Amino acid sequence: DSGVTQTPKHLITATGQRVTLRCSPRSGDLSVYWYQQSLDQGLQFLIQYYNGEERAKGNILERFSAQQFPDLHSELNLSSLELGDSALYFCASSVQTGSLAYNEQFFGPGTRLTVL
Amino acid sequence: DQQVKQNSPSLSVQEGRISILNCDYTNSMFDYFLWYKKYPAEGPTFLISISSIKDKNEDGRFTVFLNKSAKHLSLHIVPSQPGDSAVYFCAASAFNFGNEKLTFGTGTRLTIIP
């Protein structure tokens, strides 16, 4: 158990709909990262939040947005869903001590989104 | 543009033998490399990492080798055990203070044959 929790575990919805995925980081971790894993693909970085502020953006579609709340949990909002958005969505957290040492990311179990 | 490549989608190894998983990268700005292991229905689990200032890092049965000139890294598992059967992802990061996003390869499915 990495200490990162994600809900829901599975989500089935229709095209055009909007969904919200939730992530709670490990206790003490200030950084949250979102990744998307499509079929037979590696994980693609979407977005990072650090202590409530957006820190970096990757290949995130304009239909997708995220936020990190004061209690440090994060939500990923996906709207106007398309069939191609079906994927595993992972959240990861890291401590981000502010030192120059790299801080490993710890991943949650993921949310499997199926768009029909 | 696949900056991290794992060219072998699958690998089968006899129990007790050495497993060698390979990874190539193209971005010379990458300075930290990691291996993650993933079981079905679970998130990736951190396994071992290496900084670009080193060429080898060892942790128990796992050793990661980095060849910067060839932009190549490999993960050695010895001896291989049935519980090592999983998908292994290579990942890389270009350190940018406060942003440590990972770029992942597509994974190699390792099967250990008893």
C-alpha cells in the first residue's frame, strides 16, 4: 500500500459526459501528479500541483482540468468525454522537501475510466 | 515523440536465472532514472533509481546500470523469482526544481517460469 488513495476504482460513463476523479496523497506529501495510461501505452504525464498551485503541465487536453484543495487532496475533471479518453488514470504524490535530491513518486491504484 | 523506449514488450526467464530489462532514452537533459514495477489492478511501485552522476546502483537482487554515452539503462534481477512476474516501466526525469514529472517507457512484461 503506497498510502495514495484514488476514488472511484472504476467509472463507466457515456460520451459527452463529465466525471471527477479524486486523489488523496500520502500524509505529508505536498505534490500531486496525474498520469494517464491508455491501452498498451506508458504513463503520460498530465499535470502537477504543489501545495495547491499548478506547477507543471504535460499533455493535458483543454477538456481536462485539475485542482488541489487546502487539505491537499486533488481532483481531475474530465468533460465532454470521448471514446479515446478511456484509460487508467493514476495519481502520484511526492514529498518535495525543497532539497536538490530527487523525491520518488508514490502511485495510487488508479481509476479505470470506460467511455461508451 | 517517444523519449523513453522499452523495445521489448515481453520477456520470459527461468526462475533462478538473471532477468535483464533494457531501456533507451533520447533526451540528454534527463538526469534521474527510475524503474517501477506494476502488477495488474495496482499502481506502479517504485523499485530502484539512479542519478546520472552514477553508473550503477544496487539494492538487494536489483541492480540498475546507466550508460550515459549510449543513453541506455538496464535493470538486472538476480536471481529471478516467480513474484517478479509483472510489468516493468522505465522512467526518466529532467530535474527542474519543484517539477519532477516522469517520462515513462511503454513497459516490459516479465514472466518468470518456475
